[in-house]
Amino acid sequence: MNNQIPTYQLHMFAYYDEAAAEVFCPEYHAGGKAGAPISVPYRSDYYKISLCLRGTAELKINLQTYVVGPGCLVLVTPHIIKQWTHISDDYEALSVFFTSEFITTNNAHVGKLGFLLNPITYVLPLLAPEAANIATSFRFLQQKYRTPHASRREIVKNIINGLLYEVGALYDQKSVPLPVAHSRSQGLTTEFKQLIQVHSASARTVAFYADKLCITPKYLTEIVREVTGKTASDLIAEAVVLEAKALLQTTTLPMHQIAEKLHFIDQFAFSRFFKKSTGLSPTAYKQA
């Protein structure tokens, strides 16, 4: 058993396509053909969108379990903790992997692509016509991805952007639109959540994140409460607890090393924090 949660890079899955530095589009994904061990908790530095065609799978994201079946759209984003606890032998999906750099910053923050930063769910069941339309877009992408052309990168990028806008429209159907007045608060809160996913294991102060966002701690707390109903400290604590639970569940690290990884003064401070947040001591949680 590993003593840390690994972070996978795109090339680990695209090992048979050396040109896949920014984007990778496999013909299909069937059970057992991943290029890295995905049955254990891991993080990634890439996005992945896939559509299940057949078979079933069970996916844990941030310790929450999702069941994946035919017609389910799966979104994997950077830095979240994921684990495929089951993949049936007949599982098959159409997929695309791409790095954060592949999609421009503006595209990722506005319009239909906001779901990439703050998804309401990581597994979205689709109606049959919706799934058929997305499958058609995936297959068109596969065809152009494998067709040599002087402008292949630009062609593929435009097709992926089109696919993302299709997916964004599906996510919009499940979302409640925010008032325009809340757009800045929502945007900063989304960026705050993204920063937490990256830094929660080492940074637990509101001031740290406020500094990253170039705003004051007071303002950060106000806008986070406005958007989520929780304080900035609440969300930071939730992220630290998630990290702690993952380490307790999946590693053989002794308690004092887990406390050290999470930047607590000692294991007693970590135990007090964990019990206050969950109602269980770390030892009791590990044994449960």
C-alpha cells in the first residue's frame, strides 16, 4: 500500500501516443486498459471527459461514490481525489483527456465552460438522445485526432471546445442560474475552491487563500458565505478532513506522519481537529 496519494500526468495514460502532450483521445477505454493504477486513490494534472457506452463502473471522487452506467457522462478534473473501485470487464467508454493549458483561461472561466471549475456533479446521467449526440461528437473528435493535417492541433482544439460547450449546456439544465450581481462572488468562490483542492494539505489559513486571490481575508469570508452559506474556514476544514480521511483509508502511514503531512504541530493537534470535525478520532475512523 502506498504511503501517499499519487498525482498522475497525462502521459501516464497516453503512454502509447508520444505526441499526446496536451490532449489525448483514445479509441475506447475498456476495463483493465488504463495506463496507470486507477483502482487506488490518485490525483491528476489533467481533465478527462468520458461517455460510458456499455458495462458498469464504480467511481469515488473526494470519497463520494458514483455509479457509472451506459449513457453516463463522467467528468474528472485536476487535483480532486478519485478512485475507480470497480470496472466491469465489458466497460467501454469514449474519452478525451486534456491539460489545463490546452483550454484557454478565458474559455474555462466564462460561458458554458464554467462547469469545468465548479461541477455540480462528476457523473451526469444523460437521456438516450443526449448520449447519442455526445457520442457522435466524440467519434468525430476521434476521427480528426487521428487524421494527419498541418493544422491538426487547431482542428482538434476547436472540436474539443465544441464538445465542451455541448457538455456545458447539459450541465446548465441541472443548474440554477445565479443572479448577475453574484457573478463576481461566484467566480472568486470557485477560484477559492480550486485553490483549496491544491493547497489544503499544507495551508489552512484564510489569509493564505485571500493573498492568492489578491483580496482581504474579511472579503473572502463574506463572499464565500454569500455564495455557499459556509465560511471560508469551514470549506478549508472540510478539504483538510477529506485529505485526512483519504490518507487514513488508503495509506499505512502512522498517525504522527499523517499529522506531519497535513502540517499540524503534532498528532494530538491533528486528532483534536479531526474529532471536532467528524465526531470520531482518527484511529476510530480508520477502524470503522
